[in-house]
Amino acid sequence: MPDTAAAPDDTGSPPPRARRTRTLLGAAGLIAGLTVVARIVGFGRIFVFAGAVGVTSVGNIYQAVNTIPNIVFEIVAGGALAAVVVPLLAGAADRGDRATVDRITSALLTWAVLLLAPLAVVIAVAAGPIVDALLPGASAADGEFGRLLLRIFAPQLVLYGVGIVLTGVLQAHRRFAGPALAPLLSSVTVIAAYLVYGWTEGGAATASDVGLGGQLVLAVGTTLGVVVLSLSLLLPLRGTGVRIRPTLRFPAGVVGPARRMVGSGVATVAGQQVALLVVLVLTQESRSAPVGSLVVFTMAQTVFLLPWAVFAVPLATSAYPRLASAWEGSDRAGYRDTLRTTLHGTLVLCALATAALIAGAGPIAAVVTAAGNADAGRAAVATGIALFAPGLLGYGLFALLSRALYAAGRPWPVATAVLGGWAVTAVADVVLAFALPAGDRVAALAAGNTIGMTVLGVALLVLTARTAGTGAFRGLGRLAAALVPATVLAATAGAWVASVLPGAGVFAALGAGVVTAIVVAGLFLAVLRPVGRLVGAETGIPLRRPRRVVSDRPGMLDPIVDEGEKA
């Protein structure tokens, strides 16, 4: 039977499937490259925070209060907006229907501002009771510091709403550079605030040691970072030609699908934020947690999120508008092909990153805690990173499969899986926090996150298979059979290498981390190739000499023609 699935057309150009793969990977590569730069600067932000504020009471109050606008925004609007923007706009953007795109964008922005502005006022007015509940038993100075922070952080709600709508509009138009660069610009702004704070208030351990000027530098500087994060997106938006006019009315036929996705998005993020609230409570000194536990948890979590943001999110983000457009156009084959290609790439990269995090936890922790007094929490950060790492596979699946289901107009399966995953996380956090010694609080919370994210990933796999069909998951079992030994062996060998290398000092730790990463990557690929060949896995990495289609720019996931690809 002819190989219609992979044959080039009469012009000698790659077939549609190959072109889709290349376009997808090109977009993912752009996002990943910009994200790497942004995350490097983000790590600089952590490093500067560790030196300027440190693992102190001031740092814990700042981190705790800074999460309140995020939690409220995500519960009220964040999940809803993230779920609805790309699916509503992708089809119209692909068709060039400017009027529909303008109307939907304008209505989304108008509703976001109308809903979030009053809520920001309420949070600012109620800052006292909120901080008292968040920081029970806090001193008068700590409480006043927390209230000042929250009042200045409250406007972030509106800014986040505007930013998430603009991000979705740009992604629907396949303009990925702006949203990927915005966090970098935001981090630079906040780093500047931390540096000024460290210069004026360096060494302050409690709020009573910090003057009003220093408190305002932290509060205003952080909020300015959110201003930059959101409003910088207006510049790339001009290139799309979208015209914004305030309106409360959506085009006909949009409200029904939007309402379903909004409800699902709210339910989804509510579960996540409840789990975050559990973390906030369990990391407070009043709950027997060590001083600075929330700062340590945040450092470990930030490291965990780096490979997720660099590998999983770019692939999922670049695939999202294609999945939505293919489903709306009844191109089920294109939908399944895009999903399958992206899924295999996501699993391979997340497995590699999992091994690297486990092996390099010690050197990484030494680097991120090298400044100021943060080295006091170095061991806890390292343990947290290692225990967060196995959850990367489940969280990577969440990044892709939640978008795949939203694109297919199936929001409630996403809500079901995500609510279940975060519920398991919250329960595991509480159980482990009480089962383990208080000094292991961050380890307990990191392990709880891994348990919940694994449940979430498996649930989304099952639910997505019911929507997309088994064709989208062909070869997944063989891929898993190749990834497990590659990940385990690479992590084990890498951890041994890290343990025997000198790691005293930031430069020695950097060197140890680089060597460990090279060992992990080399061994991972060395095991994955022969094992993948043995079990017949399609890993996205050439496992044997394949017959390629006409290609002028080979890439990691170039189509490989074998027996499984023939029609």
C-alpha cells in the first residue's frame, strides 16, 4: 500500500504532516528560546531576592502576601480567561474574520476590567482582616507591613486580567514572542526593586527593622513588575491589527461555548488555589514550620517550574491554536497528529528534565541559595527540588492535554481531572506535613505535589483518549517502556557524579551542575536509543537510520518513516 502518510507532494516539498510538525517545532523553539532567557533572568530574581531579603521573617511575609492577589485572581477570573481566549479566537483568526476577533477581544477585556476592578478595591479595603487570617499571631509591625503590601498589591488583579487576555489574543494569532518576553521584562523590573531594597535595608530580618521607604520599594516595585508584564503586550498586539472598543456583548454563538469553558476554568483553578492556600498555612511558623519555609518552598518550586516552562509549555502553547483550529475545522486527523507529535516530545523532554533535577538538586540548591543568608535553607531546597522533580511528567501532561481538551470543546473533563489532582495534592500535603518531622515541611509539600501531579497527568491521559481516540496515543506504551530505564539510570548516575564533585562556592556548584547535566543528558540518550529501538518506541529522536522525507532543515522531531507510519 502506498506510503501516503509521509510521501512528499509533486513539488518535492514536505508533506502536510511534515510541514505541520516543522511549523509546530519552529514556534515551540522560539518560545523555548525566549523562555530560557526569561527564566535565567528569573533565576537572577531569586538570587537577588535571596541576597537582598533572604530566608527571613520579612521574606516570608512578602512571599505570603504576594500570593494573595494571584490566588484571588486565579479563582475569580484567571482560569476562566485562560481557558476561553484561544479556543474562541483561533478559528476566527485563521479565517481572517477581523470583526469577530475585535468583538471577542473587546468584550473579554471589558468584562475582565469590570469584574476585577471592584474586587481589587475590596481586597485593599479588607487588607487588615485578610492579613490577620494569613499571619495569625504576627507582631504589630509584621501585621502593618503585610497590610501595606496587600493594599499596594491589590491593583495587580486588574493587570493580570488584562495580561492574560492579551496573551491569549497573541497566541491565537500565533504571535508567541511578546508573551514569552513579557516575564523577562517584569523580572528585570522586580530585580531592580530588590536591589534598591537591599541597598537601603540590607540585613533587616523583621518588619520592625525595615523603614517605610524600604517597605514601599518592595511593594511598589513588585506591582510595577506586573504593570510591565501585562501592558508590554500592547506593543505586539498592534501587529495583529486587533482594534479594541469597550463592549459587553459577544458575537452570536460565542456566549454558550464561552460560558461552559469559563465555568470549567473557574473550577479548575479554584482547586489549584486551595492547594496553594494549604501550602501557605503549613509553611507558617505558627504551624511549627521552620523560619523561612515559604521562601525555601518557593525556591524549590521555581526550579521545578523552569524545565516545565522551557520544555512543556512552549510545545503546548504552539500546539494550542493548531489543535483548536483543526478541531473547529473538523480536521480530526490533523488534531490527532498534532497531539501525538507534541505528546511524545513533551514526555521525552520532561523525562530528561526529571532526571536532571533529581541528579543536580544539590548543585542547583547551592547556586540559588548562595546569596545572603539563604544558605541556611540549602539542604531543604535541594531535598525539595528532588522531591518536586518526579511530578514534572504529570504537570507536563497537564500543560498539553488540558489545552487539547479545551480546543476540542471539552472543558469539564479538564475540570474533573484538575480538581481531583489538586485535591490529592492538598490531602497529601496535610498528611505528610503531620507524618514527617516539622523540619521536613518543605520536603512533605514537595512530595505531596508530586503525588497530586501524577494523579492529574494519568487522569488527563484517560480523559483525552476518550475524546481524541486511541490513534493520538499510538506508541505511548512503547515510549514509556523506553523512558523509564533511561530516566532512572540517568538520574542515579548523575546523582553519584554530583555527590563526588566539589560544590563549595557558587562557581564550584555551577561547574558541578554543568558536568552533572552533561552526564545525565548523555546517559539518558545512550539508554533511550537502544532501549527504544528494542521496544519499537517512537521517541521523537532518530533511533536508527530512517528514510526521511524531503527536508532542508532537519530537527529533533523530523518525521521518521517506518512501518508504523504507513497508511
